[in-house]
Amino acid sequence: MAEDYYKSLGVGSDASADDIQKAYRRLARKYHPDVNPDDATAKKKFQEIQKAYEVLNDAEKREMYDRYGSDFEAMGAGGGPRGPGGPGGPGGGEAFHQVDFEQLFGGGGATGGNPFADIFGQFGGGGPGQRRPQARPRRGSDVQHSLTVPFQTAIQGGEARLAVKRPTGKTETITVKIPAGIESGKSIRLRGQGNASPTGGPAGDLLIKINVTPHAHYQRRGDNLEIQLPVTLGEAAFGAKIDVPTPQGEITLTVPPATSSGKRLRIKGHGVKTKTGSGDLYVEIHIVLPTEIDDATRDLIKQIDAAQPMTPRKNITW
């Protein structure tokens, strides 16, 4: 029974060379044995479309086929009859695995290129006569580490040293730059300072989690700093100028007269400096009384209470 190659590819007899190649690509992807390893019907269909494409993709063979039909080769035209084991002939069941596709389809051009180039790429390996792509070198593993830094270093920035033990057993000392304003719990990434790649790829990264030690007097609230500043009864009563150490250096704070404990004074721009700006420093006044009060002092305090009667807890409710 004569074979209809146009029907095998699902195109008409007036199809262009580009239409033929597009139809072949579509069908080859669908029926290729690598996609259907256990489907004998798909294998047979793939052989049919391969045979049809081999003829219709060749202008000379296609002309002879259009004139004489599928038996044109048996008539001595286009290269003579096919013997057993030839592509598409009797006994040629696995012949498509042995075809040199570069030689059959050429190396370039819209209609002469190897249509299997993208097909085999989807199967994770090269087609016949093609090299499998080499595996990319793997990246080295990242190293997790923790580092404790003083409060002042976290606020102002600085440097610290870190001992990292490598898989080889060697201990390496690494200098770490601490950015100003880093918060406790944040991490610093040192690219390429992790473990080396076993396959020649890039080294991993060193991830350093920062822990900040508490300060004896200062606390951090976001980008603001807070401190309880002790003052004497006289400084609070009559006002005073007090020197206060800050991350930007020592400043002079003016305590207004009649300042009570708990009063918060704001010093703008003297908090934590970051890339986006600076926080503020909040000073909370804390009046400190003598641990022992003599009789004379006691009498003076009583006179003050009598002269200036107050009800400081009148607004406290449950």
C-alpha cells in the first residue's frame, strides 16, 4: 500500500518547506521514543514521520515523490531502492537511533538546521552525535557563625575578629567590619568567605549573626538611645548644666529648674546613626537623695512641704 507522506506529517501537498519542518518538530516531540519508552505504537509513528520528513525535506526527493509516489526510489530515481535495514525500509525498526542528524539535516538555516537540537535538549541530554552538557561546578557551602560585640561597637561601628574552623581542620581568623547601627540578631554576609567548592566552583558565604552585649547605662529603642540620668535634689530644684557622654562625644545638657524625676529631655540627632539618618537621645531625670538625712536636713524638707503643699498622686486611678 502506497504511503502518503503528507498525511504522515499532517500537511497538505502544497505545504512550504517551513511548514513541513514545523509539522515534523511538533510530531517528533510528541512521538519520540525517549518520551514514550514503552509505547510501540509511538515508536512506529515516529518512524513514519521520520521517513516522510526525510523525503519531503529534500527538494529533489520531494519532486520525485510528487511525480511517482512512495515507490519513486524503487524506480531508480533519487538513490535507488532501499535494502533491508535501511532507514524506513524493511527491518529498519531502530534505524532512527543511528542516523547522523547533522549530516542528514545540515548545520544551519531555517529549513536545513537540525530539528532535533531543541528536542533532545528537553530530554536532559544530547541527541545522537551530540555531547551531553557538562555539569556546572557546585558552589561551596555557606558557613553559619555568631559573633558577640560590645554595645558601643554596634552603635558606632568598628572591627572584630572571628575564628572559623574549616572542613580541613584548619582554623582561619577573619576580620569582620561591623557597620554602625547594626542591631542584635541581624546578620552580616561575607561573600566568598564560606567553605571552598569541592568541584572548583565559587566558595560559599560566611553568615555572621550579631549579638550585642547590654550597656551599663544606655538602652536602645529602634534608632533612639535612652538613659536614666541621676541628678541631685539641688540640680533638679534649681536647674543645672550637666555633662553627658554620647556616641558623638560628650555634650552639655541643661536641666531646667524644678525638674522632677521622670522628666524626659530630648537631644535631637544624638541617637543611633544609620545610612538613613540619626535617631535621638532621650534623657530621663532621676533625682538621687542622700542615703542618710540628718535632723537639720529633715527640718528643711518639712518646711518645704509646708510652704509648697502638693498632691502628686491625685490623677492616679485604676
